[in-house]
Amino acid sequence: MTGDQHYDVIIIGTGAGGGTLAHRLAPSGKRILILERGGYLPRERDNWDSTAVFVKGRYRAPEFWYDKHGNSFPPEVNYYVGGNTKFYGAALFRLRPEDFGELRHHDGISPAWPIRYEDLEPYYTQAEQLYLVHGRHGEDPTEGAVSGQYPHPPVEHEPRIQQLSDDLEKKGLHPFHLPIGVNLTQDPDGRATHDSVCIRCDRVDGFPCLLGAKSDAQVICVDPALTYDNVTMVTEANVRRLETDPTGRAVTRVVAELGDGSTEGFSADIVVVACGAVNSAALLLRSANDRHPGGLANSSDVVGRYYMRHNNLALMAVSKEPNPTRFQKTLALNDWYLGADDWDFPLGGIQMLGKSDAEQIHGEAPRWAGAITPDMPFEMLAHHAVDFWLCGEDLPQPENRVTLDQDGAVHLALDEKNNIAGLKRLQHKLQGLLGHLGMHEHHLLPHSLYLHKGMPIGATAHQAGTVRFGTDPRSSALDVDCKAHDLDNLYVVDTSFFPSIGAVNPSLTAIANALRVGDRIAERLR
């Protein structure tokens, strides 16, 4: 690979945004270069080992960022082909239609998007088809109108989760099958068939899939894109800066440090940044020049600002009956997504997590000291564990931002108390239900290993919002097609473009938007 070749498109990053865009553009025949900071994730037994993945953080990037006080922390980022989708839980939700409009929260306003749900809806449907989403539209009363049913039936509940669903319905609630991207074929009893790629194991959430059965961006998009002769990928290519022509209106060179320590430059008619919300902002800031003294695409001074990452809680309840469930991530509940009888503001959503095991619980033990009965061994506790994920919206604030210091290190300022009242109420709702759901009422334990973090700021898996799109160049970095206002050939297609984040996992929206922007870029290339 030599940098003297010129491409039609360079895509920086292979996650939900960049990987999907590469897949969309591959059939165009145009010369496409993909630059990926990492390599392929090694396939090894540790992929499915709880201690390696959760306790030791074997696959987490060996880097540290700094908070607003200058304290270092390990971010939840993974640099591999497929990006963070190699480790995501493959929960692929659409934002609610209301999320695209202005929403009033307890602590402020979640701003409107410059596009409507209806603009993205056809691409949501295409994204669900592409990423093999299993689910059933029509079960969740908060979802928007759909133009097509999920391509695959929902992953069936195992008996203990079916009982949980039935008990929630008895309380007048509306549990539904969680939409999840897996390559699963089920028999009439919900078991994996002999020819199913997915085996319905207990490693779906937070683990990479040894079988390639989880719908991550590498398996679904990057590998198929690379079967086209016009698509090339360079791994171990850490893009350090983007250079522009003398007018500052076009990116002319993408400069990357390669795995052998050398530096290489690449050029293309169109350059697409998809490094994740923090690293995309950092790249644009790092690329400041005389024409763009505040960083590329940053005449509005919003690049790096309005960082969001959801207000999340991973919690473990203790079932009175054993919970032998293996594939637990099949149920979700959005009854309080937009509000409740006793609260006028959105609370968020509840969904199941992957099933915790004794190793994960052992890793939590120091934090749980005194919270559980000492006579219940870890194996017993794991056998009765039922794991929940609570997701509330945090609000975009200009002070929540990515900056770089003189050494180029990433600093992330974050108000960790931003709009958490709704999440606390959501936790209280779940706590109040436990006795009706066959759970011990006083055991709802924080399960921070699922967040891969030692402190709240480290939970960067749902990062979004640092290069927001909009119609006004004074208050946004990107136009409605995710092209930089300030440059003619620079696009951003990861979750950076979000002006708000809603309270569902952001991956499907990033995927759908990459398909939408891919169509715009393909039109331009023609």
C-alpha cells in the first residue's frame, strides 16, 4: 500500500458508521480506501472469558484520557476492525419519533433534529434488514410507524424471562421482544437449529462473538465490502491529521501513522471521518491550520462540544427461583420512556442484559460488601441473577466537551449529574416491581463491570454528539447530509452528528444514517 494512489473516497474507521458506509459504497465501482486504527480482533478462547473481557479488560485500548480535573481514566474503546460493535450487545433500537423533536426534560431541553423520524424511517428498515435484526414491530407502544417488519422473528424468551414478561403484563405494562442483531435460526421451541450460526449462548453482551454470529460491522459490512476489487483496507493506520488545500475548502491529504512506525499520506476526492464521537472530534481539532485555527469544520466552535453518553445503570436483581437462562437479552420495556403518571418528564427504558456469571459477580464483590447475604456463594448468586440495563437520556451541554492538551492527549469534560432525576425514578419503578416479579425486593445491585469502567466518565460505549449536524453553520459543524459546512469534501458518519441522544442504544441510528449519507455520497460521485 502506497500513499501516492488517489481514491474516490477514504473512510476513516470501520464501526457502525464507517463500516456500514463502506458496505453501501462498495457496489458503486468507485475506488474506496478504508483506514482502520486497529487490526482484526484475535479469535481466541479469551473472547468468551468473563475475567479476561470484563475484569482484566483484555481487549480495551491501552490508553488513558483525562477528565476535567486532569485525572486519567481508561475509556471504554476498542480499536479493531468493526470498531466498538465487536463488543456491543447488538441491541438495535430505533429512536422514538418524539426524540427527533424538542423534548422537555427535568433538567433542560433535548433539542430537535434537522430531520424527522419519517426521513430516516426507510433507512431504519434497510438497517434492520442488513444487520439481521430479530424482533416484532407493533409490540412496543412507543415506537414509530414502520414501513417493513423486522426481517427475522424475535429471539424467543427462555422460561424465566417469559415468566418475567408475563408478570410485567399482569401489572398493566407492555414488555416487548428486544430487537437484536444475531445470525440465529430457531426451531419451533426457540432453540438454535443445527445449521444456525448463533447458538443462543450466554456470551452475547459485551463479548466478541467467536462464531461471527453477532451482527457487528466487521462481519456484516466490512468483510463483504472487501470482496469488491475497488475496495481496499489498511489496518494499523492511526490517522493523525487531515490537511487541506491553501483555500481551506477541501481536505487534500489524510496522514496516518502505520503499524511499522512510518507515516503515510493518502488522498481522495471525498474524505469521511468515522472514528467515534470522541476520536472524530479529536482528529478535527488536531487538524487545525491557518485557515481553520480552531480545528477543521469548527467555525461554529461546536466541534468537541455537546458530548453525550446516556445515563446508564446496569443492575442485578436476585430471583427467588433459579434463573437458568443463557440468552437473557430478549426483553425490553419502554412504558416510562416519555413520562409517567407521577412524573411529567421522560424516564427512559429498561432492557435485559446478558446473563451474569460467577466470575463477573466475583469481580464485583468488593463493591457489594455488606449488600448481600454472606452465606450465598457467588455460584449460587449467579444462578439466581437477573440482569437489567436502565438507559436514560443525558442532555447536550456545551461544557461537556472533548479538548486536546499541548501533548495531544484527549481531555473529556463531563457533568455526571446531568439529567439523572429521570433515571433515578426509573430505578425506583423497577425496585417497586421486584416483589411482583418473583425477585427479592431489597436486592438490586449495581453491576458496573458491564460498563467497563472504574468511574462513570469511563463509560463511553454510547458516546455521541461532538460534531453535530444542523441547518445553521453558526450552531452546527455539519449540514443535513453530514458534510462539513466549512469544507466541500469532508463528511462525518459516526454518532458524532447526533444533536441529542434519546434513551435507546445509538447503533441502529448510526447505521441508518450511514446508509442515508452513503446514498448522498453515491449521487455526488455519479
